[in-house]
Amino acid sequence: MFFAVRLGHEVIEMQDVKNAVGKLVCRIDTRMGIVEIIHKGCKTLICFQSDGTVRVVNSETEQP
């Protein structure tokens, strides 16, 4: 399954990654080099930069 997420000014497509029992572990975008983890109301974005560094962005998820 794919989701569209806005990061800055660009919309990226996220693919679900599930574990052996079918639970969602994270979502990834291999084109942009982004891993998104949402756990207990906190969102962590791990962004792999073109210069070899990694940028980690933490935020609270929006409540419906």
C-alpha cells in the first residue's frame, strides 16, 4: 500500500513495511531515502542525505 506524504514542498509516496505477523513496522520511500516510524503518538522521520549523513526529525503526530 502506498501513502502520499508532504515533506517540505515535495509529495513522496510511502510504502508500508510489515513484520512476520502483519503489523505495520514503518513506511519507506526508497526514491527519497526516507523511513517513517510512528509509535505512541510520536513520528520519527529518518532521512538519508546524498552526502552520506542521516537527518532525524521527531514530532508529535496529529490527532484526528
